[in-house]
Amino acid sequence: MRTRATTAVVVTVLLLLAGCSGTARKGGPITLRFQSLAWQEDSIAANKELVKEWNATHPDVRVEYVQGSWDSVHDQLLTSFEGGEAPDIIHDASDDLADFAYGGYLADLTDLLPGRLKSDIPQRSWEAATFGDGVYGVPFLQEPRVLIANTTWLAKAGVRIPTPGQPWSWEEFRQVTEELSGDGKYGVAWPLKEPVSATLNLSLSAGGRLFHRGADGKVTVRFEAADQVVPRTIHDQVGIDHSAPGSTLGSGGSDTLPGFFGGRYAMVPLGFSYRQQIVQQAPKGFDWEVLPAPAGVDGLAQGVSPQTLSVAEDSHHKKEAAEFIDFLLRPKNMVRLALGDWMLPTGTQALRDPALHTARYGWATGTALAGRLSPAPAQTVRGYPEWKDKVATPALQSYYSGAIGLDELRHRLEKDGNLVLARYQR
């Protein structure tokens, strides 16, 4: 019995060790697992090429590429953290890090990252991955929301074409979309299946903040005048001007592309990376362009949730994992990742690369917005996921569809929302 019990304990220990992040064979190299969420063909290729280049020059620290999925990453990571099987290097988005950081699942990178990388990425970007006194991710790619426009349609209508230097105001944007509409066609189509992040991030341009942190550190929701500019514009385009169809409010961005190509909508507000789908899917001869999102009292300010690279707290090789991240995010490599994902790099050196300043496919317009991007308003708010899912999403969907008015929207966001947040701040 004693022998069997001892054997069982040994087997259990060996199984647990096998599941731990970062393994090393006796006399062999360290093996780090890198879980990437790259999904576009060019992006997957860029990530795999960089892993191959690292392995070719670092025989003692091998990196194993693991393919993850944006659709299931939160639950998958939570399960792997709790089971002691998390990858060493974790690709995610900054708005998904708070619970993992506060839960002790991610390593504080403050003393692990080299000075070069720390100084190359602006402080405003680091704030997206800073929780409490620690830094739990390296923000490396970011995506502004832009207007993808039918060039022929806008030229025929003779409307003023906005530029990053002279963007449309939200009021002018509403006027233009009304002018472009009629005969069953619409000036804009809003794909708002996920309405919260789009609304909050665009509201920064109008001075909206929504979440307010008091002297005691607790956060409350206040839906003030500046927070109402963007939702009122969308609501009025759908319900009053009829310059935006209500049928797309429950759609994802990709769902609007057939109607856009078919000449039903003059413009669609989309994330910058959607340009790749447009290049691949647009009919031959379809002329399109990238325009900046409308500006408010705070100009072209916009909230973003950068993609991040983190290190698991359970990794036995945090130093080596951080060194791989540093390699992956060298300026030229960061450009390769940005081009592969059709997004913008956070690094100041990478942003200077000529490939990101070409007029083709709107790269120059997107790059011109980089200096106005800051962390999404909800970035460090504990309880935000529940507030978003249970309160804000249904409230905004009801408001945009015309089922409730502005006063009821405020009531739900503030009263119901603050009840949710209070539970996380006791």
C-alpha cells in the first residue's frame, strides 16, 4: 500500500510539472509556449516567421507557436490559468486583462522589460495595460475606428471630404449622411452588434468619459452631456433623419460589407483592420477610401483597447519570455506584425516606417490618428464586463432602435450600472 501510495504521489507530481508553463528537457533547450490570436492569413504568417527567426538564433530557448482564438480566449485562458497549463507568452487585448491581472494570473513586467521597449511605446499606451502598481501586458497593436466610404458616391454628391487635419464635426457628419440618403439608400450604416465599445470609444472625441473615479478610488457612472453626443447622433440618424438603417444595428462589421459594395450605404464606421476584408471582397472597379471618424470638442481623440503580450505568472522562465517579447516587438518586427494585421503599431519608431504612410488603402489616414488614441474609458473598471453585458448593451440597443428615450437610457446606465459596479468595489 505504501509503495502504491508513493507511486501515485510521484505520478501526480510529474503530471503537474508536465502541465506547467515553460518546460525544459534535461540537457536540452528551454521551451516556451506562445499563444497567438492572429487570425488573418498575413498575420499568422508574420507571427510564425518571427517565431522561426527567433528559434534559428536562440538554440537554448525554443518557442512553440500555439494558435488561439479571439472568440474563446477569455474562458480558455481562465481555464488554463486555474489548471496550471497557461502558455508562457499570452496574446490578448488590454480590455481583457483586468481580471487576470488582479487575480494574480499575469506576471508584473515592470522589471522584466528592457528600457528600449519601455521608452519606445508612449505612456498613454502603457496605461492600457497598467493595473494598480504593475504592468501586465505590452500594448503593441491598436486599431482606430474610421469611416470606410464609397468614393464615387461622395464625389457625385459634392460633399466636403474630411481629412485628419479638417475632419467632420459630429453635427456636420449628421448633415452629410442626411444629404447622401434617399430612394432606399443611406448615408451611413452603423453595425452595432457590440454597441458599447464603439459608443464609448468614439465619445472621447466629444469629451465623454462616462466612468468617473472618486478620491476613494471607486468608480461611478455619470451619463453627462458630452457622453450623449455620439449616441444621440446615431439615434437621430436612424430614427429621425432616416440616414442610417435600423436593420444593421444588430449586425457585425462584416455583415454590412455586401450592402456597402452593392451601393446601399455610402459609408460604414469600421475598425481599421477591416480594410483587408474590403481589399479581398470588393467588386472589381469599386472605389473606396478611408476617412477619419468625426471630431468633437476633443478633436479626433478616440479610445482603443490595444492588443497585448503578457507573461503568465506561473511561467518558470519569465525572463526568457520577456526577451522573446522584446524580440517580437523590435521596430521592424512590430511593423511586420502591424502590416500583417492591417493595424497600427504602438511603437514610435515603427510608426515612422514609410510603409505606414502610403495613401494606398488609407494607411496614411490611420497613421495620422495614432497620436490621438488613448486607453478605452472602461480599461481599468472592475465589473465592466458585467456592466457591459447586463446593463449597457441592452440599454444602448433599446435606445438606438427607438424603444426607449434618452432619459431612460441615462437611468439604466447610471442607476442599474452603478449597482453592478458597487458589488466589485466593496
